[in-house]
Amino acid sequence: MMRDSCRAFVDDVVLPFIKHNWQREWSMTPEDRLPASILEGAEQIGIRTLGVPEEFGGIELDRTSEVQTFAIISEEIARGDSGLADKLVQNWKVAVLLRNLAPRHLQEKWFKRLLEEPQFLLAHCLTEPRGASDRWLPYNVPEAAMQTRAVKDGKHWVINGRKQFISNGYDAGLYVVYANTNPKVGMMQGTSSFLVPRDTQGLTVARCNETLGCRFMNNGELVFEDMRVPEDHLLVENEALGKAAVYFRPGKIIQASKNLGVGVRAFEVASEYVQNYVQGGRILLKHQAVALRIADMATKVEAVRALLARAARAVDENAPDADALCNMVKLFASEEIMKVAQHAVELHGGNGMMLDFGVEKLLRDAAIFLHMDATTDISRLKIVKSMFPDTAGKYAGPE
Ligand SMILES: Cc1cc2nc3c(=O)[nH]c(=O)nc-3n(C[C@H](O)[C@H](O)[C@H](O)COP(=O)(O)OP(=O)(O)OC[C@H]3O[C@@H](n4cnc5c(N)ncnc54)[C@H](O)[C@@H]3O)c2cc1C
């Protein structure tokens, strides 16, 4: 039922909007790119505030298949636009984190705001100018720790530093920020997480990054200068990275499923084109080289879908191989769907390179997935580390 209502929303609202307003993603005024009505539409079909517990007014999914449901919905939304899907899934992922880690009175306060304001967004801030790969691995020594520092001062924490490449960073109302609280130990023992409302003094949204794809999600950069947050806004002290598995595992599944949505759309537009566009007196599909590419695209899409279903179930069941599987599917989807999108633009010939034709957007959107939630190389290293924890290398620094 949810797949159907998401599909109808995408077919009736999102795809026509993108088709008739293809210039909008290139507006250099980030707030003007996506009209408010699109997030209001997401609200109407009940997918904007997934992850918020029912007792706070949210729509709660069956926890035994929650991640599998997230996967279905994010695939469908990304089939329409993966930037829009990015905007929404950050809300779900951070809501899951808050319901697990935030004190009750802060859950009451922020879930209420999220429910009341259709444009309200959440963001999750880990990456810094000194890199993110060390944190994904993680390379657990003091010299690789976060540069953003939090120091306790009476009943407040004082945070200094900066974060970059943050999804929804430009327009979120509430941020989860990770900072070093013990420089003498590795990041698994010395990183804490905090809730930071947008209007906190000392927080500056420094810029909106102009990304290659997923442009309807406004990716931003944040600076913290003597930013004071009350002590109850501490989510996890020192062991925040380990406790964030409730965010990271569904996160990888959602990345892969958004990525699948881009692939499904690339396959749809390519199959439509090759069955209508005529060259050499025949529709393209009758040319065998074209047929082979279509078969290749369909096979890749189905292979990603199959691995995704297995990995999402493993996360829902907290299976021992869930960690390896969710990294595998995130990695596999990013590389396979990139090839699917490449076939799609190549099958469109010159039209595939024209902005107003709309197919090149799928290639740009697909390219983003190679870099989100860890690079492909780091994902490979994580897979090996989770399969062979005792013998795999540290991959950085001394043995
Ligand atoms: C669209 C988008 C949205 C994002 N959203 C968020 C978000 O919401 N929150 C957030 O915190 N971050 C976010 N990120 C950041 C993302 O997680 C990082 O860009 C990614 O993890 C790579 O980190 P980096 O850019 O610092 O690259 P670096 O870590 O500087 O890596 C550069 C290159 O070196 C390689 N490398 C680095 N270290 C090693 C090593 N030890 N061994 C082998 N190879 C290595 C990498 O594979 C890569 O090829 C987002 C990024 C993008 C593009």
C-alpha cells in the first residue's frame, strides 16, 4: 500500500514537477529550488515523519520490518528524485537516533516541531574538512580523532570546530553534531554526540555546497564558534560512534535503496525510448547492440534489488552478518547503478547529454552515491574488516 501511494505521488507530482521545471535545480538560491508544496505532498501521504514514535504523534512502522519498509519507500521516492529522497530520509534516520538516545523531554519538544512544520528538516554531522574516511573505517587512534572539540563548562558544553558536506546542512532546524570530548584516546572512546538547534548562538551555516547531483537536497557546511549547548543536549558521552549503529545500518540500506530508485528510473526511461525512437528504419530495440544493453541494465537492477532485500532483512533481524551485508549492498548498488545510468544516457545518444531532455540528471544523481556514507574503497575495507575482525589490517597508521 505504501509503495502504491509513493508511486502515485511520484508519478502525479514529482516527475511532472521535474520535467516542467528542470531549470529549478540550477537556481543559485538554494531555498528556491524545491517548492514547499512537494514536502507538503510527502506529508499528505504520511512519509515525512517516519521513525517518530506513535506516542509523539508519528506513524510507527512495524519494528520487525522497519528497515525493509524504509527501503521500499526510499526507492520509490528516489525514482522520482533522489535529492527529495535525501531530504526525507535524513528525517527518518535522525528520528530513529533521537528515539533511541535523546532524553524524553527533548523528544517531546523536537518531534512536536517536526510534526507541526512540513518544511522542518534534520541533519547528522560527522564529516569535517580533515576527512571522513578515517571515521568510517574507523582508524581508532588519537591522531585520527575529530577536530571539532566539546569541553564541559558548568551546565553547558562549549563546542568549537566545523562540519562539511552535511545533507540538509543548509536548511535543517535541528542537527546531531559529533565532537571530540577526550583527545587522549581513540575516536570510539572519545567522541560524543549533541543535539544542536539551528538558532544556537555560535552556530553559523557557512554555505550551501553546489553538488553535481541530488541537487534538491541542500548540502551544507557549518561552523561552531564557542557554541554553548545545555548539558541535557548531550546524547551520548564518549561512545557516540558505537551507539550510532542504529543510524548507520539503516542508513546504508536507505542509501542503496535510493540508489536503486535512480536505477529503476534509468531503466524505465531507456526502455521507453528504445521502443519508440527510430534509427535505420527500426525502433532502437530491434538493433541487437541496444537490446544487449537493456538486458544488462535489467540484470543489474534485479541483482541490486535481490541483495538489498537480503541485507535489509538482515538489519531488521539484527543478524550477525548484517554489518557486512549493508556495506556490501551500499557499495554494489553504487557501482552497478552507475553503469545502468551510463547505459541510459548512451542509449539516448545526443539527447542523453541535454539538460532539458532530463536523462543526464540520472547519471549525475547516480555519481553521488559513490561518495556518500563512505567511499567505495572504504566500504570494501569495512566489508573485509567485518568478515575478518581478528586478522584484517588497520589500513592506516602503524600495525
Ligand atoms: C552528497 C553528499 C552528502 C553527504 N552527507 C553527509 C552527511 O549528512 N553527514 C556527514 O557527516 N557526511 C556527509 N557526507 C560526507 C561523506 O560521508 C564523505 O564525503 C565520505 O565519507 C568521504 O569522506 P571525505 O570526503 O572526507 O574523503 P576523504 O576521507 O578525504 O577521502 C579521500 C580519498 O582517500 C581515500 N582514503 C582516505 N582514507 C583512506 C584510507 N585510510 N585507506 C584507503 N583509502 C583512503 C578515500 O577512499 C577517497 O578516495 C556527504 C557527502 C556527499 C557527497
